[in-house]
Amino acid sequence: MTVTTIALPVPFAVRAVNCYLLEGDPLTLIDPGADWPETVVELDASLAARGLRVEDVEQVILTHQHYDHVGLAHTVRERSGATVVAHELLRPFLADLPGQMELEDSYQADVMRLHGVSEPAIAGLYAVSREHRIYGGSVTVDRTIRAGDVVEAGGRRLLVGERPGHSPTDTIFVVEDERLAIVGDHLIGHISSNPVIHRPLDRPADTRERMRSLVLYIDSLRRTAELDVDLLLPGHGNPVESHRALVDERLDFHHRRKERLFGGLADGPLTAHELAIDLWGSVAEREPFLTLSEALGHLDLLEDEGRVVVLEGDDGLLRYEALGDRGGG
């Protein structure tokens, strides 16, 4: 029994996603990549090099909801009849992926409006998101899972863990006998996972009661640091061998970023988007949603520490005001 990494090309900035082949009973793929012709070609070739075909796949496991990981699942299922396994929140989400992405885009647009992003910028992001929908198709999730469940895959037992933050549905799979975990985009060695604002999938979508993605992500990181494993297999890049040291590095990064954002409020209240522009300049103009997610995540941490307060102006926008440094360091 082996776990084989298949680096599949995807049409996004990350360039490639790690698909994991677990040979054994049942023959399993974890995260088959995007619905893109080049992804299909590479998946077919990589399996053929091992004397296998897509049609031999018996099970597909998904780590989270993003196109570069789930987009091709419907094709693999159609060609092989494989059972699709995913977090319980993903069954309705993936059953109508285009419709769910429309809801996601609408929610994210409302969040951006609330925090000061302009309508032209929102429209530009919406257009790009619509273009990206070709890279993912709806798929039936045959088996839903949640934390504590066990999935048999490739002759081994995978213990399911939930790690929300990068997305609401981030799921990891721990192989205790081999002291390794397959973690999707939860923790990546060469880049910090974005704790992106997503529409909640387990409750009504309220922009003023949104998911606190970075707060969730930091809690998830701390729980991952407690794993008694030697190796993490991420969704992108090389395996992670010293996961506790990497978690410490990421926690330190977020602490320093939080303090930098707090310093940006020294001259008075700002919207999260204004704060992002103040700190990141043209990057925040080009990537208003990602930088807004970043700013809001650290502002959530500051709010929890009692160091900022949220104000709603007559224009309906939310602004953040510093209350003073109360031990954040």
C-alpha cells in the first residue's frame, strides 16, 4: 500500500494541486483537481504510469469546497462509478455548484459593500468568479462525514478531523498507523493559507454575523499542532515534516500582522477596505476581496481582545476604531 502524490495542473495562480492516490481497497483519489482539460490529461497519464485508469477508481474523497480540489470529481464519478466522500456541509453545496457559487458571490459582494469596497471593484471580481465556474461541476456526495468518523481508503483507516478557517468545510484525514495526515489547504509549507470570508453553510447568511474565518483558522492550527504525526501531506507543494514549528511560525505571522493593522488605526476610524489600502496599497486595489478578508480576520482578533470597536456610520458602512493597546504586544 502506498500514498502517491499526483501533481495536477490547474488554471489558477497556485498552478498545481496535489491529488493523492491511495492504492489498495478501495482504490481512492483524494482531491482530483479542477475540471480543466490539462488536469484530465495529467490524471489519465499519471494513473496509466501505474497501470491504472480513472475507471478503476472506487472512491473519491474531497478535503474542501474550492474548485481546484473538487472541480473534476463529477467526471471521475461519471467515468468510474466511484463513491464520493465529503464533509456533510458539502452535500447540498456540491449538488448544485453553480447555484451555490452564485449565492457565495452575492454574499461576498454584500460583505465588500458593508466594508467600503466600490461597486466597480465588486463587479470586476464577480465577472472573474463567473468565468471560473467552468472549472467545477456539480457532483453527488454519496457519503457524508464529520469529525471523528473513519473512512476506509486504500487499505488504511483515515480518521476524519474538521479544520475550518481557510474554508468552512476544510477536512483533514489522519492515518495513525503511518503517522501522517492528509490536510488539503489547511496547512501548506511554502505559503500561508488564506482565511477567506465565505458564506456560512450551517446557518442563515448574515453579513453582520459572518464567519470569523481567521479566529476559526487559528483554533484549527492549534488543534493541528497537537496531532501526533510525523508528516502532513498538503494540497499544494511539498510534504510538511515539522508541523508544530510551522504552526508556531504561522501564529507568529498572524500576531505581527494583527499588530500592524492595529497601528494603521492610529489616526482614526477606518473601514476594513480603507485599512487594507493603507497597508497594502495597489495590491488591495487589485485584490480587494482577499485583502479585505485578511484585514477583517485580524480586526476580529483585535475586537476579541477589546482593542477595537465597530462603528456603523450614516452611510451604512462599518468602521473600526482603536480603543488603545490592552496587552496585545
